[in-house]
Amino acid sequence: MFSKFLNETNKIIKPLFIIHTGDIVDADNGRAQNLEEWQNYNKTLSENKINSSFYVDLVGNHDGSEDPHYSYFINYSITGSEYKTTQISFNHSFSFGNYAFIGINTAKDSYDNLFDFAFGGFLNTEELDWYENELENYKDYDNIFVFGHHPPLFPPYYRIISNLSSTGKTFYDLNKDYHVNYYFCGHIHSNYIQKNDGLNTIITDNFDDKNGTYRIVVIDDNQLSTSIEFIGKWPQGLIISPPSLNFYDSQFKIDLEKIHVLAWDPKGIVSIEWSVYFESGKQFTSWTSLQRNHESELLWEGDFCKDLSYENNYIVKVKIEGNSGQIIREIIFNVPMNINYELIYIILTALVIGIIAMPIIIIILYPKEILKKKNKL
């Protein structure tokens, strides 16, 4: 299943890069590292021509158990073997904005008991100092996206236990101080979106031979959109504008003249239609066709409805018809007051996957090649 994702799904989605957020291996359910598992992982990446130019992998609790120096990760993962590190950051710049991506190591240095192993993440002072330094480097960027294995706070058990940095800050303090908006992770084997103190935590289900789940994430006009997809099930797609109420960022103005949809089908997309519904379920607008954008075969767009009332919630639906089948996707949308009718957008697509509890994140950015800055811990 993982090889199919790398060889087929990856080529259809065409991401800019992939971020794997941990639990690369099972390690005998955390009891001991298994060399064969690591060799198979490394072989699968090699056979599918996956390299550090577009693939980043991070440490999960299974990957570091009984291996305090992360020697297996360093020798057999992409990030470890290429950069000899368990934490990493890079950035991408456009004419209208800059984006930073930071991957942290939340796997604990040691586990006192099975309960700690199964549930808790941990950041020590050295890791927090590195994280704070990266945040300082990127403090003037438009958005900072952080990736780790464990959710920061998911009651009653899952959490990241944070020491203090040398400046006396916890992980949570640093996120507030540097206005980190998005954190992507896995670990709990569930799809979940959580907002706590301004931090959007986006959790993705595990990816295995029975459950090839992944998440597509897109940024359009500095607004984030996301959908859950499954290996081999087509078509796939999501509404990227207007923004979902879940992720609307009021610091950026949005364009409401157009509706934008990204869609994929290896056999081709036939048509896409959209409609708006009241929250009650009553249809507000008739189904209307979108047109393929002449500059991108993945992007469909059309004129959006201008008769929506400010501060009211609506359901925006799209019907994606491909040669492989049909899907309907929807978001809840609230009409804000700060609307921008000059459209400048860039698409960043992130694919988040979990193997065991591993979320891998694939990001597509247009039009420039990715600019990477690697940092050793």
C-alpha cells in the first residue's frame, strides 16, 4: 500500500514535497527495533525514487523505542541519513508571501512505562531551544506550519509534555509568542481537527495495508483547506475557496468572486458543479458548472454567489464527476466582512498520511522550486 502511494498517488497528486511525521516502523509494538523493518522502508523509498529533495520523515514513538540515539532512524530514514538530524526546517518564498515548515521530534528520550510510550510526547530543553531559534528565524513569515508525531493536547491521555527552553518558554508558550497557526500530527489513529489557544491541530488517521488514509491540505490566498482521501479511490478533490469556517484566518482578506476546486482522477475529470445550501439543508442556489483553469489542469473555477448575508453560515457543496466515479465534497462557510475582490493565489497542497500512526505530509507549491534550509539538532 505504501509503495502504491509513492508510485501512483504521488504521481497523480504531484506534490511539491512529502512530510512523514513518524512511526515509520512498528518496532515489535515498541519493544525493540527491527532491522528488517527499517531496511524494507528504506528499500521502498529507493525503489520509488524518493529522496530528500521532496521527502522529509520525522520520528515517532515506535521509531525511537529502545534506541535512545535514534541510530536506526539516522541510518535508514531520508532525513536521518541525509542530514543526520531528527528535527528539520525549510522555507518557500513567493512574490507575495513566505512560508516556513518546521518538523519537531516529539518522541520521548526515554519511557518509564508502557503508558508513557503509548500516549505521551516530550520536548526537552535542547529540542525547544532549536525550535525557538527556528521560530525566531521565521518570525516575519506569513505562515509557519509545524509537524510532529504527537498531538499537543488531546484529552484525556494524549499530550506533549514540555520542558522549558533556555529562555523559560514551553512549547505552548513559543507557539503563542510566534503566532504558530497550524500543527500537523498523527499518533492517535483518528482524523480530528482541534483548536486550542489559536493553534489548529490537524490529526490524520493511520495508513496501513487495510486503511490507506491520507489528508490533502491546500493553501489558497493564505487560507487553508483540507480533505481526507483513500488510496486507489478516485476521483479526489476539495474546495479551496471560499475557505472553510474551520480554518478561516481573519488576518488575510479573501476573494469571493470565484469558487476554486482542485480535483484529481487518473482517468480524467469530466465535470464539476457547485451549489450553496442553508444550514437547515434547504438549497439556496442551483447547481452551476465550473470551468477548468487554462493554466492548471487540476484547478477548476467559476463565478461565486454574491447574494450571501454577512456573518451567516452556509454549506458549499461541489459535485466532482470523474471517469472513475463521482464524489460530493462540502464545507461550512461563513461570509466575513473583509472581502478582497483582487485574486492573487498560490496553491500549497499537503498530503498527510499515517503508517501505523505515521502522518506523512506532501506539499505542492507553485510556481518555484522548493527552497530548503536544513537544520541539525
